[in-house]
Amino acid sequence: MPAPLVSIVTPSFNHARFIRATIESVLSQDYPRIEYIVMDGGSGDETASIVRDYSSRLTWVSEPDRGQSHAINKGFSRSRGSILFWLNSDDLILPGAVRRAVGAFEENRHAGAVYGEGFLIDEQGNTTRRFPCTEPFNLWRLLYVSDYILQQTAYFRRSAIEKAGYLREDLHFAMDWDLLIRLAKLYPLQYIPEYMGCLREYASAKSFSGGARRASEIARLLREHTGQRMAPGAIVYGLETYSKIWCDAIEARLPGLLAKPVQSLIAIACAELIGRSAQRSQGWFGDGWAAPRLKYMLPPGSRRVFVLSGWSPQLSWRQRLSIIAGGECLARREFHGGDFQWRVPMPDSAGPLRLEIRASRSFVPALRGEGSDTRRLAYLLRSILVDQRSHISSGIEDGSELVSSNAEAGKRQ
């Protein structure tokens, strides 16, 4: 079988100072079958003359469009590849990224999209830090809390996008998050633990200059997908945005000596609320500890086994876990202290399957004299895996295909 064709689309408008580096990052890939299309919105700077240097190695289209999403959709429609990807004209992909994405699709035939780790870079292209939000696939968290997938690392099956629908052109800031949610409701997304792309941060970049408009669009998007008036993610992104707006307003209106303590109080209060919304809403904390009730979601599927691996404290009581779906208890098991692994067959589902893992016992470390941690904890959950090969496979180490996973405790943010 020939290697699949990967179609990469770059939407562009007046980004001459960045676009050469973007193009070079694509054309220097070591994967042999790449179709590259640059969709320019009619730039008035030197973009055309720069792209002309690569005219034999890419397709250049320059015409008015209705915005970034429209340009990407037009590029996808013109393309021929079975795998689709877009790269903004100020961002980069890293060496070997396309090859790794194709390999992940070949290993996981169920995946609708694959994505990896990435870096943040500054205006000059210097790496500043790891993109801090990335974690392995967690549908509940993607839907309710956070767009933890760096778009510059996300590749899509054409067949999956054609089923889920292309980018929404009425969205200006969160169209990639919306597409990922719609895909994840139909297919698992596969995490690749490799660095694959870079997002450029600078003052005028759209993601960093959206302010209240961006927060409002995110709140509207999550309301549509979750049915909740104020989903945890809307609180997180809203407070991140408005805490800065409030602090800037205070600095402009109060003398410096008065402004600093007020700004500090606002920052502390917002950080506490953000932490509660981001970490406590699912019941699975960043250090791996689970609350007495943990929410989780699986994409549609059949013949799957839910695999939980963790550790229960060696206390005077036994821990009993129950897995609930649609008000029905699918399984229940008691655990003694120490390591555990629990495999539970899941019912077939045509849509996302909502689960709740309930623990019979919990404790508050601070009340036991174990530091100042006031969280109510039940057990340490190291990972959740979904084995989709069959209901009767013998174990995680037997070569089963893992199509949905959460991070190990040390990887989660």
C-alpha cells in the first residue's frame, strides 16, 4: 500500500515576516507524500514574493476570503489527502511531525485525529517553554474544561472531518476546539508523546489579543456543547481574561501603592476559582488523586474494556468502587490497600458514554494530620485505558490496541 497523502493548508494574510519559516518547516519534513496549499486572503505585504520562491513545491491561492476558517475549509476542499492538517502562517511544525502523525494513524485505525506535544515560541522564533496544557485524551475534560490540544500538532482523518463537519466559519477564536469536540464525540483522539509543533506568542497574535471577545465566544461554544449555562471551561477562560482586564483597570485608576494589594487579592481569588473549576469539576486532580465521584466519558464504540490502574491507601477500611452509566451500575469491586488494576467490559454505544466512578470511602489529609491538603480524596488513579480489541483480552501488556487514555499522574497538568 502506498503511504497516505497528507494535505497541509496554511491560511495566510499579511504575515510576510513569518511565512518563510512556516513554509520551510513544512517542506523540510522527512515524510515523502505531502500536498501543501497556501491559501492567502489577498495580502498586501511581501507574502506573494516570498511564496513565489517555493512555487514548484506548493500550491498558492490568493483571493479574498471570509476569514481564517473559510480559508482553511477552502484549502481542505481543494486538497486530495486522506489526512488533513492546517498550519497558521506564523507557526511551525517540528522535524518528523508528519511522519509521526501518519504512524499514529496506522497504529490506531479507530482514531479520528492524532495530536502531540508542542512548544511556545516568541516573536523571533526562540523557544520559551512547553505548551503547558497538553495531556492524553480525556473526552470529559475536552468537552467541559479545557482545549488542552495544541492545534499545531493536530492531524485529522479526512473521513472523520467529513462526518463531523468542517470548521465553523462563525467562530473566530475557538473553531479548532469546536472541531475537536465534534470529532471526539464520534471517534477517539490519539495522543502522541512527541514534540510536533510550535505556537508563536506575540502581542498582536489572535489567540493573545482576543480579550473579552474570545472569552465570550468560548462561553457560547461550551454552552452549546454541554448544555450548561456556565461550564467549568467558561469560568476558567473567563477568569483568566477578566482578571487581567480588572487588574489593568485598577492600575489605571489607583496610585501604585494602593493598586498592588488590590491586584494581588484579585489574582489570588481568580487563581483559586480557576483551580477549583479546572481540577475539581471532573474529580480527578492534577497529581492523580481521585475524589469520591469522578466523571469520565468514552467516545462511541463497541467491544471495549475499561481499564483502571491505581493505588488505594492501606487504611483500616476497604475501598469499594462502582462504575455507573445512565443510572445503572456496570460493575462494583472492593480493593485492599496497595496497587490495583480493574478491567470492566463496557456496553456498546452509538454516542458518547458518560461514566461516573463512585468510591465508598474517602479522607481529608489535613484532618488526618497529613499536611494542609483539604481535598476529599479516595484513591490514587494512575491511568485510565480503553482496550478496544475485545472483551476477553488478558491484560494491558498483551499487545492490545489502546484507543483512549489519560495521563499518568506525573504527566497530568
